[in-house]
Amino acid sequence: MNPTNYLVLSAILFSIGAAGVLVRRNAIVVFMCIELMLNASNLAFVTFARMNGTLDGQVVAFFVMVVAAAEVVVGLAIIVTIFRTRNSASVDEPNLLRL
Amino acid sequence: MVHLAVPMAETLTFPSLQYRAMAPILIVLGAAVLGVVVEALVPQAARRAVQLAVTLGGLATALVFVVATPGSELGVVAGGTLAIDGPGLFLQMTILVVAIAAMLVVAERRVDPAGDAFAPRASSLVGSGEEQEQTRRGWSQTEVWPLSLFAVGGMLLFVTANDLLILFLALEVMSLPLYLLAGMARRRRLLSQEAAMKYFLLGSFASAFLLYGSAMLFGYAGSLDFAAIADAFRDKPGQLGLQVIGLTLLGAGLLFKAAAVPFHMWAPDVYQGAPTPITGFMAGAVKVAAFGALLRVMYVALGGAAWEWQPAFWVIASVTMLVGVVLAVTSSDIKRMLAYSSVAHAGFLLLGVVAFSTAGLSATMFYLLAYGLTTVGAFAVVMLVRGPSGEAGHLSSWAGLGRTSPVLAGVFALFLLALAGIPLTSGFTAKFGVFAAAIEAGGVWPVIAAVVASAISAFFYLKVIVLMFFARPGPDAPAVVVPSLLTTTAIGVAVVATLLLGVFPQAFLDLASGSTPFLR
Amino acid sequence: MNVYTPILVLGILAFGFALFSVVVAGITGPKRYNRARLDAYECGIQPTPQPMGGGRFPVKYYLVAMSFIIFDIELVFLYPWAVMVDDLGLFGLVAMLVFLTNLIVVYAYEWARGGLEWD
């Protein structure tokens, strides 16, 4: 199977994620969209590793997975703390910082 | 027996690790892990003192190791993933000096009746009985220290990263602790938490862009190594799509951290919401790290494609300066004003980056040193001027400060003059350097834009100075906290550096230009 | 193909055992139904949304999820090491020990600071 198809898929996934970040209003959903973008990058890395015949891209995918997990924890910690204070996870509602 | 594994060499070769060259990074990250152990094992009452010792000790030791790195250790180390070279060491030194000053400000305990600037437990409900009990017992937030150390470790890695994977990892190690630190303010915590969430969502969005750009460059060059990417740009024409997408997305991710327009929207909100000592740390040290990495990526990895990115960067630099100063003029909160001023400074710094020359490199590095220290000092002063409900953020409450506390107002005026780039301060020498480098590189119009932006910026810096010295104190005049030795030292270092780099800059200019160029 | 045979055999065995257990339990077991038996198993949540503001999970589940994901995903590095443990030798062992020490430090921190008390 032509590896280019995987690249197209990864570009589509990345675009869905980026569009989701810009469009969705719930912090957790925004955050899931960011994870989708990271995983789209992973797919691109693995595909290029296959095309270029090196293992580097697969190593990157490992590290990105772990970093994404750390990001999940930090992000959930922040979102949960805000949720506990305000009982809402909307990104529009916290608006104290607009002048 | 059938082998499932892909064919590979019979014997593995292990990367050789040059521990001496990597020592500063290892020391800071080791101190951070030690800090986590302290959090786990040392009782609450003694924790603060121990953490302070671990943090400052770790940073100071790392600084000594950076300064004392012998020339024979310079080179591309750890299997080609780290470049410990002149610019790398200069930037590491800058980061460590700025971080030490910022940590002294973080340690200040006299700013609030209840202690330092941080909530006792960032996870407790704001204003709950639980939190009041913690405040009454005098608990202090000590997780700030290991988190800051991890961030500093990430920065040291970020400016020496010579490989796309390490670049991404360093970016995350630097950013994740900062997202948390932004949400820990004792006063106005809702604002602080909101800043943390914005910073987190936008920051991870930007790092996803950086990662996808890295994937494209990896696909184009077939390697993660900066030198190999540079070779590919030289020897391998074609695949323009991968080149351009990779370059654009990677650049966008880095420019976000540098707070350049159009990726600057987070800066005012985060700077305003974060606890002020952390704002100083971010504004100073993160700026150094972001521009350090940007310089290395653009000069080493993407140098062969300079004709592709230079025109775009001239435009971004000009727009960043002008947008930054115009927004700074319109803001009425001191922290927001300094945040927009930091956006404008990102534009000035970009002039040095886009010059793409040895002069541009050394001028940018000198600018980072000057700007980092001045900024930490300025935010330390902001922290000390307080109204009844926390810091006196609004500009109107700074009126007449020159009459009530002339020394503090004088120090702040010095910092503002340096940020404006008035002669005999560090800001002038720094700006002169990047402007000269940019003109040499043929960027006459951007430099004209920069001069216009400087003139506009002088207006709002001087507005604050006039307000402090020539206006009468209002009815809600803030109280000025008399700081302990910690903050006094930090502000003192910033003052000395601002004057020294302005009046006798030659030694530091020589140090910066002697540190060039990048090794690859 | 023959390398996948053990996996196939294992799958068949597992499926057969599951089928066997269910069928035999249905035939031989006593049939006494009560309320507690029809409830969800003790570590699960009720399958229908509970009246908590429109089916939200309590926040403490996020704490459990965070602890789980951080320790779970980090162990991904053990797989490549385990596959190549002979070739990696002492270098790999030391590197892995350093890595695990870091994880244990984090675990000790979480334990000492009450991160594992979920009530």
C-alpha cells in the first residue's frame, strides 16, 4: 500500500484537530483536539520513518506518546481546578482577563 | 526460529555521553528530582528552607559549570543531539543568571500579610475553609521550586537542542511546569487559574504545530539532526511542499513561545494573571530560551533556506514591534503594559534573528541578556507596590509614587528607560546592535519601522515616569512593601546589569561576539 | 505464518475457557437472585447517568485517571528495553534503573502527599 495515503490521513487528522481547537468551546474537548493533532504528527513520523528507512521516526512516536500523557495530566489538573471553582469547563466563561 | 525483528546491525553502538559538557543540564534536572524527594519526605515546616537551598544551590552550581566549561569540551555531544557551543553556553549562562534573580524574587515572603505570592495549595478551593486553615497555619507553597527547576532544565536543553526530538522534548519540559506555575497566585486566583488554562491550551496548540512541522522536515530530510536537515536543504532540491509546510509550522511553534505577532495573544493575559514573580521569570527566562532555540533552528537547520523565511520574518518583525507598542499605549494595567512591551521587544529581537549573520547572532544574544535582567527587575518592583487587595495593577494608582517612595520609583524609572532604549542604559546598546545588524543585512525598512516603534514606546514608558514623579498621589495610593534581602539582591543585580551593560558594554559585547558561531 | 501459531492457540484456549466457564456455571451453579447481585460490580460506576447535574462524573475520577495515565504510559519505555535486553547490556540496565528511580521518586511524592487517598 502506498505510504502517501497515511500522510494524507495524518494531514486530515491534524486539520480536524486544529479546526476543533478553534471551534469547540469545552476545555476538555479542545484539549482532546490537541491530542488528536499530536497523534496525527505521530502517524506522519512513523510513515516517514517507513519511507526513509530509518527507525528515528518510530522513536519519536514513543516520546511523543509519553509527552502527550504528561500534557494530559497537567491539562486535567488545571481544568479540574477551574471546574471545582466555577462548576463549568467552558473556555468562553472564564473572561476576567478581557479588558 | 523465525526472526520478527527488522534487520539490524549485529552489535549495537551506544552513544558516548560527554558528562562534563552536559553537566549544567544534568545538575539542574537532578536538583529538580531532589526537590520532588524533598516534597515527599521533609515535613511542612522545614520544607521551604530546604527547597530554597536545593534550588539556589543547584542553579548556582550549574552556572559555575557553564562559566568554567573548558574550550576542549565544546562540540556536538550525546550522539549529535546536543550542541554545546559558544552561543549555547552564552544563552545557558543568561538563562541561569536570569533564573537565579527570578528565584530570589519568588522566595520573597513580605509581599503579602500571609506570606509569599503563592497559594498554600494550588488545588484547594478558592476562599474555602480548607484554604483559610492552611493560610492560618502558615503553610507555604513549596512545589514552586521543583517546578521552576524543571522549567529551567528544559530551557537549558532548549537552547542547546541539535535535533528535532530533543527540541520538542525540551519545549515541553520547559512549558508544562510553567502552565502550572501560572495558576498558583495567592491573590486573584480566579484570574490566575484562567491564565493557566489559556496558557496551557494555546501553548499545547502551538507545540502541536511545532511537532507536525518537525514531522514534515523529518520526512523531507530523512533525519532529525539539524546538520543533516541543513545538508538536505543544500543538496536535495524538490519536495517544496514538505519544505515550506515544515518550515512554516516549526517557525509558528517557536514564534509562539517568543510571543511574536500573530502568536502573541496569550502574552498579556498570562502575564497579567500569573503570580508576578513567575511573570518576571517567564518574561525574562522564557524569552531567552525561545529566542535561543529560534536562532539555532533558523541559523543551523534552516540556514540553507534563508531565502524562504527571511522575507516573512522581516514582515513579522516589523508587525510585531508596531502592534506591540500600539497595544501597550492603550493598556491601563501595568502588567499588561509590560506584557505588550515584551511583545514589542520580541519584534526588536527578531531583527537580529532575521539578519542571519554573525553580527545578528551576537547582537541578539546581548539583547537577551540585557532584556532578561531588566525585565526580572521591573516585575519585582511591580510586585512590591500593593493596594488593599493585592498588587496595585492599575496605572492610576502609581501616581505620585516618586514622592512617597523615591528610591523604588527611581529604580523602576531606570528599568523603564532601559526598556525604552535610552542611551547609557543596557537597552540602548542592545537595540543599537540589532538595528546595525539588520541594516547590514539589507533590512532598511524594518529598521525604520523599529525606530518609529521605539519612539512610540518611549511615549508610554515616559508616561509612567511622569505619573510617578509629577502627579499627586490619589486617595487609593498603594503601600510599598519593604522587601527582604532576597528581592533587594535581585533588584540590585538588575540595576547593576542595566547600568553596566549601558555604560561599559564592551566586555559583554566581546563575550557575545566571541561566543559565535554555532557549531553543527 | 507459523510464528503466529502460539498466539492463535492462546486465543483459542482463552475463548474456550471463557465459554466453558459461563456454560458450566449456568448449568451447575445455584440460582439465587437478590438486589446486591444485580448491582454493578464494586469497582464500576452505575451504567445509567446519576442525577448529578446531567450525568457528570465526580471530579475525583479525574484524579484517579491522572495517576493512572502518568504511571501507565511511562512504562512504554520498558518494552523496547525488554525486547533488546541482552544486546543493551549494562548500559541499558543502568539507563533503565535511572529511569525507574525517577518514577519511584514521583510515586513516593504522590503517596506521601495523599494523592492515593481517594475518599
